[in-house]
Amino acid sequence: EEEEDVEEEEERWHQLYPGHIPTSPLQKALLAAGSAIMALYDPYRHDMVAVLGETTGCLALPNLRDKMKHHPEGYRILQERPRIRLSTLDMSRLRGLPDGLLGREYVRFLEDNKVSPDTRMPPKFVDDEELAYVIQRYREVHDLMHTLLGMPTNMLGEVVVKWFEAVQTGLPMCVLGAAFGPVRLSTRKLQVLATELVPWAVRSGLNASCVLNIYYEQRWEQPVESLREEIGIFPPP
Amino acid sequence: MAAVLLWRGRARALLSRVRGAPRALRGLAAGPEMHFGFQSVTEEERREKIYQVFENVAKKYDVMNDSMTLGIHRVWKDILVHKMNPSPGTLLLDVAGGTGDIAFRFINYVRAARERQLQRKLKHHQNLSWQEIFENYQEDKFNSLGSSQVVVCDINREMLKVGKQKAQHLGYSEGLSWVLGNAEELPFDDDKFDVYTIAFGIRNVTRIDLALQEAYRVLKPGGRFLCLEFSHVSNPLLSRLYDLYSFQVIPVLGEVIAGDWKSYQYLVESIRQFPPQEELKAMIEDAGFFKVDYENLNFGIVAIHSGFKL
């Protein structure tokens, strides 16, 4: 009986990080397909979008991680593993900053759209602990993308941000989201999307340096304009 | 790649330790290790974890059942009620009856049986006086179920809640009651029920021996015990396909449909931990039941065990 207990102990350590669920390639494939279908069927299932990202990111994530490793600021982020959460942010201080600064605009974005950084799903199906952090960072930085691009959280805004992220990260989930997201938009919005917003987002994405290499938490006092210029994001139309 | 090998090794290693009486049966108090799926936990922990599993899945329980079994679970439950063949006037206790699947089938069955009964009566009574016919209608009107009743008992509030909502939605009210209770310690008097059923519930009971003893206690002499549960597939090829499906597909379905991988991982693991057909038969006999027998459905994926209190 003791043998059996030890055996059982052992199988729980396959967990590489809290919340990790090890999966076989077949399971990942099924998850990817299932989550893609479910995400299209029920757009409110944000957890399905997250799962899709994790199960299809096996090429893009190491790529991103390497980009971060080879950049001084990105490297520091990988070492220090900062997390953007309500508990770690000093909301009142950020709110008190002058207009136009990153911190102030970020808080404004959160409040206007009634979102919180705490609703991001923790990764489950990424089989590498560092890559799990990379995808977590990508998720937490998403709201800052909105702020930098000046896009709201409605369907249109989300699609634009997805286009930008698709170019920047190469994550299949972003590419799929960018391609299929517009399906639910009206024709008028589609026009604006196609003629103005997407080209701008793509150009900015290509021109910009890797957005995960910015240590946002140390730049709250930087004006948004200046940060945009530094990264290489063109002014929003 | 490493993850795959680790995973396969783990599943196989643990599948091989499924045989052997669950340590649960040597039933001691809080201390000893028991299984929760493939994990090792104490008795108390196990009860709590299982409660949480069903709390989480309650709302999606029926959808998941349909997806996992491709709707076949409905056939299994139909077969159970047909085997029971209840006549009007039967008092049924459905334990771990949660969302009411067995209870509703029972009601449909006795209602149909009652109608046939009334038809037959009418045919016989073609030459009654108008007064007698009138009286017949009066008493039968309040007895569309022929005074049959089903009590649904479940330990989990969420499951009962879903069950009650379903009953309302589907229009079941007569002859149906819902009781919160533990299969190991039923809140009913001795010798009360004609039939006791437990469908896909006994696997989640922590002390199966106690549940069986309670079943014996609350049944009337002549009463029948029926258990519908996942069991063991002996055919080796089928068994491997079944394992593949269980471990690869079901947790994925759980994640995609219910957003809950872990509960469905628990489900497939707990099926492997449950005693096989012959062992369960012996346990039922130990509780005092006679003429204990079982019927395999779908090559042993599911089995119906039956016993009588004589």
C-alpha cells in the first residue's frame, strides 16, 4: 500500500506550475478544435479563447520568449516576473497622475470600459513554466495594448487589437481571432475596419518593437505619446 | 514530448492498480487514505471534493451526459426503469437522484401503466349503471399515477436545485418529492420503500458498504434494490478503446462544454477505481440481499445490479 501512495504522489508532480494540467498531443489537438468552435459559437466564453491560445501557441510562444530574452528590458521582465493585478497596482496613485501619462490613461481605460486586470485566465495547458509566464504576461498586457492603440473593448476595438497582436506575436489564436472576429460585425463597421483600422494596426504592428519587451510597471509616468513613438506605434486614426 | 511520455506512463501505471478491494471498505474513521480518482485522500477530504465536483457540474450535468455518452445514457436509464417494471402504487426511493432522470422516467412509466389499467377497467365495466361509472371517475381522477410515488434523495443541494427546476419546466409535480440526504445515512424509517434505485451515484459514495446497508434497511420486505453504474469492460480491445476515449476525449469535453477539466478527469478516474461486477455483487450480498444478479450493458461499460430483500 505504501508503494501505491508513493506512486500517486509522483503523478501529481507532473504539474509544472500551479494550475498546470499536463495534456497529450491528442488532447491538445482536441482542445484546440473544441475551443475554437466554442469560442465562435459563444463569444462570451473567454476561457475558450484562452485555451485556444495555449494549445496552439507551441511555436509562437518560444519565439516570443526568445525575443524577450535577447532584449535587456524583456530579459528583466522574464527574471522578475511582474504581474499586473489590482493587488499590485496602486490605483489611487495612477488615477492621480496627470492626463496623457500612461498610468492615468490606463486607469481611465479600465474604468471607461468597466474591465479589470484580474479577469485574465491563468494558463493551464502550456507545458513549460517559463512559456506559461510569457502567455500570462501577454494576457495581462492586453489592456495596455488597448490603451496604447486607443481602442475600446467593443467587438470592433477587440478585432483591431487582435490584428495588431497577430502581427506582433504570431500567436495562431490572434490570427484566428483577427480573421474570424469581423464575422459578427455590421457592414458599415467592416468598411471602417478594412479601409482604415486594420491597415493602420498592421503597419503599426510591423513597425513596432516587441510590445512584451516593455516594462510597463516602470513607465507609468511616461506620456502615452512618447511611449507610442518609442515602440513605433503610429498615431490612431 | 516529455509530457506525452509522462502522461502515458502515469495512466498505465495507475490503471494496473485498479484491482483489489478499495481500502475504503476497511472503513475506519477520518485517518486512512482513500481514493479520489487517482489521488490519495482522507475520507473527509473525499466527501468534500466530491461535493464540490457536483456543485460545479450541476448546471451542465445533463448537457455533459449527452455529449460524453452521445445520448446513450438515456437508453441505459430507460432500460433500468423497464427492468424495474413498476406497477401503479409503487413507492420508489431514488438515491443520488440529483437531476431527476430516473424519477421522471418512473413517473412516465407508471402513468402509462395506470392508463392501461384504467382502460382495462373501463372495458370490463361496460355494463355498469351510470351511478357506478360516475363514482369510478371520481376516485380515479385524483389517481393518474395510481398513488405511486417517488422520493428523490441527493446529498448535493445544487443537483437537487437543478432537478427541481427541471421538474417544473417539464411539468412533473404529482407523486414527486425532493429530499436532501446522505446515502450512507438515509433520513427515512425502516421498511418503507418498494424499490430503491441508485443510478451513477454509488461510485461517488465514500462508504459503499454503509450505503448498501441503508438501502437494505429502508426497503420493505420483498423490496428490490437496483443499481445502475459504470463497470468494467473485460474485452481487451474494447477496453483499450474505451480507455482512450475516456482519458483523451472526456476531460476535453468537460473543459470545452463546462469549463471544468478537473471534474471530468475525476469522473473517468473514479470509474476505474470502482469495484467490478462480481465484486459489487458480493458486496450487495454482504448487505443481506438475495438473488443478487447483474446485467452488462454495452459490454460492461455499464452494469445494472439487482437484489431483493426477502
